[in-house]
Amino acid sequence: IRRPPRSTPLYSSAASDVYKRQDMEIVENSGSLYCINQDLSFSKLEDNIGISNTVVWSPDSKKFYFTDSLTGIINSYDCNIEEGSISNKTFFAKHERGFPDGATVDSDGCLWSCRFQGSCVVRFDPNGKVDDIIELPVENITSCAFGGSDLKTLFITTARWGMSEEQMKQKPQSGGLFAINLNVQGIPDYSFGA
């Protein structure tokens, strides 16, 4: 999980155990969002979550973005890094293709949302409007991160989870890692406790 400036809390989320098993459906919203401090104390920030995803910050760390993938809605919060708190939950974005999964933010403050069952990555501007869409030859886009020496390569992970043998024949790159060079730069990630 990307964490804003050093010596600040880590944010983590947990979904129901049934999410880990592909043969079962999520039947209740039993997940939560936590803030874990460097002394390993923690506090619950949100609950009643089905599938936690999109745990990212704006470049200035003043906005925190989070989604329960089951709702399809990405929310933004005001974030106080020093206190490890979030407030003012606000609708940020929703897109009709697939479900929001992992995400990253670039140096322009745009959020890149991976779309599980949507075959794309959607770039939302800081106001939540669609700015760009990257199409991929697979259905389940799971996460992305900027890398490379100049942080201008977007690495995108995908999944085979739940796919039949026939579906795999139709989309054989499913579960693969993609790398796309862009004219946009990412922002560096930090390590917890660094």
C-alpha cells in the first residue's frame, strides 16, 4: 500500500474471508478500513465494506481515495496525515465499465482506476471526470503502479480468477503483466516505517 510522507501512518483494509475463495460469493459487507501507526497501534476508519480497493493519496497527501468495489463508487476524503485521520467522505467517480479495483495516482493528481471485468484502466482527473481510457486485451484488470527510471511506465496486473478454460483460450494474456510507456509521470511510493 502506498503511504504518504515518511513517519506517518499506514492505511490498510480487510475484506471478508470469502473474497479469498473463488467458489463462494460475498454475502455481507464485513470488511473494514484501518489506519496502522508506526507503533503498530491501529484505529478503524470505515466499516461495512464488501471489497476494499483503491487505497491511494493525491500528490500533496491531502486527499485520500478509497472504494468498496461492490458499490462501483470511488470516494475521496480529506486526509490528515499527521493524525492518521480521514473526514468528509465525498463521491469522486463512477464508471460503467467493470468494478474499481487497484489504482495509482500520477504527478498531475489524476487517479488511474483498474477496472475488474472492464478490460481497461480509466484515468480520472482531480475532479473525477474521465480523462483517458487504456484498453487491454484481457477482462480482469487488478492493479497498476508507475515505475521505470523516470516513473513514466505504467505497470498493470491482471487476473485469471474465475475464468473458464474456454475463456482463457479466448483471452490467453489474462493473468499477465502489462507495461505501457506514457507521457505522464507517477509519484514515488514510500515504505512503512521508513
